Amino acid sequence: MRLATLRRTRHEPPLPGVHGTARVDPQVKDLAVRARPGDVAVISALDLDAGSARLLVAAGVGAVVNAAPSISGRYPNLGPQVLVEAGVPVLDRVGPEVMRTVGDGDRLRLDGDTLYRGEAAVARGNRLSAESVRLAMTRAHEGLGTQLAAFAGNTVEHLRIERDLLLDGEGVPEVDTPIAGRPVVVVCVGHGWREELASLRPWIRTARPVLVGVDEGADALRSVGLRPDLVVGNPDLVDEAVLTGGAEVVVRGDRDGRAAGLHRAEQHGARTVVFPVTGSSEDAALLLAHAHDAALIVGVGSHHALAEFVDRGRADMAGTFLTRLRVGTRLVDAGAVATVYRRPTPTWPLWVLVVLLLAGIVATVVLAGDTTPVGELRDRVVDAVTGLVTGSS
């Protein structure tokens, strides 16, 4: 017994910082699919956008290590702000070598501005804070003019590539889901999507629109008890239950013929069509609804203020802009629909009131004394009815 006591292990206190398993991938969307709560996401995302940041927050990562500058200063991107506000530690600008020195599945620890594997430091960078992000965003606003000038040239190029699609609707696939003449709700997992869907629930119950989930938006619909009719985007980003739940899947393909996620959707038996388009999955969903003559297109989780628009980055800005020009006034914000819509007034309180009034009248007539005017009227009515019945018999 004494030997066992002498050999008893003494537990050392845990080292400070955030501990987690490394998930390494330069593509944030691919990493978010594999990430588990508490993992350390090691990425290489120049000017991290808000959509990618929200994917990391939704995955529950414990920390983010970015090999590239999260805010380069070219334009005020919103991704770092999303992470910091969600309480996710961000180690920024650690350099590209971290993508080689850290392996997927390594146990990491982030303490201050240093990333450790075991007791060895493997990377150092800038630890972002709310104040540092605010200052970087302020400086980035100075580069906005240059980005908008470049955007003008990109818009012309995008229109040249997608002219037939944007002007004539050519290339939009046929779908089995009936859309013509019906309202369509296009759900993205942008900021505030849950609150916007909640505000639309009364209208959805009455209008019975076509529900379209864009990438993770399909899971968002399912999470609040709604079944998507259409899934548009990359099926690799969608939960298996959605793919097997009967929704029609429109896979966004590239112009070179690639269609990420098509094989997975087909493996789960989903009805699939491919939509080759240069723009984003959200753009594909809007163009699809417009081409099939939707009566109204309601955007959920998709905002069009300048900050959100620019945050999409150069690659998507032109497509987003031209798509909204094409869709025009059919596209409305979820908040506007929820504000204007007034649910029908229920009629059951009126019927309850009528029943109560009739019951009161009957009670008054039955209980009235024989010498009262009501009692005398009652007796006369009873005598008249009795006479009619006796005479008829």
C-alpha cells in the first residue's frame, strides 16, 4: 500500500490558453463542414468575409488561426468583427508556413499571441481584439474608393460572361417544383436570419411560399421546423437529412463543368439538376426564382447595405450587383414583408360573443316572471305556437 501511495501520479495544472484539435484547410467552407465544437481552425483567408466567419461560429470552433491578414485594408470586410463579437479568439497574420507545420488532428494550444503544439511554439501572430478590429476597419474604409473603381471593371467583365443568362435568362434549368405565380422565400445564413424567419412565420402559414435554402440555409430552415422545397448551392454544405427529405436540389456548377457536391446529392437519392453560373449560390437562387416567374422573392439573411455588399469581395460583388438589377422589384427584404403583413383577424371571438348573447336572451326569456312584459310576451308566443301545432294536427 505504501508503494502505491509513493507512486501515485501528481496532476499538473493545465497550461493556460485555448486547447483544441487542429482543423487545417485554406478553404473556410470546407473546413466548417469538418469542424467540431472546440476545434482550432487553421485557415488562410485574406480579408475574411462575414459569411465564412459565421460558418466558423456555427461550427463552434474554439479559436481561429489565420495565416493571411484577416483585414488587409483593401476594404472593410466584416468577418473578423463577427468572430470577435462571438467571443472566438483570432490569431492573425501568422504566415503561410503554419499551413505546412501544423497537421490536421494535431493538439494545439493558443495562448496570447502564440500557438503551441505541446510545449513548442509553432506560430506567432497578432491577437485580434474588438479595438484592433475597429481601428483596422476605420483604416480600411480609406481603400473603399479603389475597390469600387475596380468593381466597375469587374461588372463589365461579368456581364460579358453572363450576358445571355442575365439579359435573356438562358441557361436556367427546369425544375419540378412549381414556382410560377407563387411567392418564394430564399434563406441564407446571414446575420439575423433566425429572427427574420421568426417574424415571417405568420405570413408563411398564410401565403405558403416556395422555401429555398441556399447552401447552409437549407439546414437553417429545417432547424426551425420548416421543410425546404428547393436546395440551391453546394450539397456538401447541407446535412444528410435535408438531402433525403424530398427537397429538389439545384447544384451550382462552374462554367468549366464542375459541380461541387453533385455526387453526394445523387448518392442520397435527391432529385438534382445542375445550374452553371459564375455568381454565388445566392445569386443562382435569385435568378432561378426570377426565371421561373415567382410572384415575389423574399430574402432572409441577405442584406444589401454597402458594408455587406463590399464584404462579398471582388469575386462576388459584380455578380451580386447584376443579379439584383435583373431581379428588380420582385426581391424584397423579409423585414419589409413582416412589417406590412397583417395576419387575418380570427373570427372565433365574434362567434363566442354571439353565443353568449343568445344564451343571455334565452335565459332572460325562460326565467322572466309571468307578470312581466317579457313573461307575457313569452306566454303569447308559446300559445301562438301551440295553436299552430294543434291546428295543423
